Amino acid sequence: MLTVDMENKENGSLDVKNSVENGRPPDPADWAVIDVVNYFRTAGFEEQASAFQEQEIDGKSLLLMTRNDVLTGLSLKLGPALKIYEYHVKPLQTQHLKNNSL
């Protein structure tokens, strides 16, 4: 079993060194809705995590989200929405593309 070493940074992002564990598959494309919700709860966005559940955002959907989707489609406050996109959604998308283009 691999472990996750998550470090909370000042900007609200998490430094995920090995993302298996917490019951989530390593590839966000394989995440169920509850995996996405738990990811954002773990990242400190407890209140905002429910929006992903209400909108039924699974891993594949998360990887397809645009900045506009996060800022307007989830009905979140602007500050948390910006952090969620810039420090979580975008890096997950980038990492997914890197891992699948090798």
C-alpha cells in the first residue's frame, strides 16, 4: 500500500507526493464522485466539496472542467473557486496529461 504525503501550502494547495491511498485511485480519471468530494474535503474545502457532489462531478468531469466552469458553474464564492481551479483542478489536469502522454 502506498502512502500519501500531503503538505498544506500557504496558498491553500496541497503538495501531493504520492497520490494513492485515502481510497482514491492514483489517476483522477478513475475517481468516482465521492473521490472528488473527499479530495476537496482533504484539501480544506469542506464547504465547497458539496458542490462537486451536487453537480455529480466525477474524475473524468473534473479533468474536463474549465476555469469558467469552476468559477460560475458550481455557484462557489470567487475566492475559493479561484484557489480550487488554480491550485487543484489545473494541476490535476496537467499531471493527468503528463502521465498519459508518455
